[in-house]
Amino acid sequence: MNFIKQIERIKEMHKLISGEKTGSPLAFARRLCLSRSQFYNELDLIKELDAPIKYCKKRETFYYETHFELILNFSLKTIKDDESKEIFGGSNFRPSLLDGSLISLL
């Protein structure tokens, strides 16, 4: 999954939950273009951040039981080969991501 898409989806979920305008779990999942199980995985991710999320069957909406502010920031910067350094962490550690690209840090 694209990391940036996931961040944007979580921000959208937070906005809708804060406004108590989510609809039923299935409607909320459809609004986010997710399957029901994917939706609950994303919801669990927000709950892991100590979000006090509850669901009201009568109003058919998710809401925060107490005030909850979620601020997600990320930064993306392209670095040139001459600006990067390779970091090695142990004798058997190979600095690569799952797609095979090298990990480079400033």
C-alpha cells in the first residue's frame, strides 16, 4: 500500500469521525473505497494511537468519546547520490528495502 495514500485516508477518517458523519461501518468503508475488513484494519490503526473511538447504533456514526486531535505530518525529500550515506547495522544486515532499493540517510 502506498504510504501517502494511507496517511491521506487516515486524515479523511479522522475528519469524518470528528464531524460524526461516518454513517454505518459498511457505508463508511464504501465512502473510503475499502472492503469492510480493510476498513476495520484502518480503524484499528487509529485506535492504536489512543483514539477514543465509539460507534452509536442509534445515530449510525462513529465518534470520539472525548476530544481527540490527530495531527499527521510527513516529509519527503529526494537526495542525490553524493548527499547520501549508507548505514550498516551489524555483520548480516544488508541496507535494503523489500523492493530491493538501498536505504540511504543523510
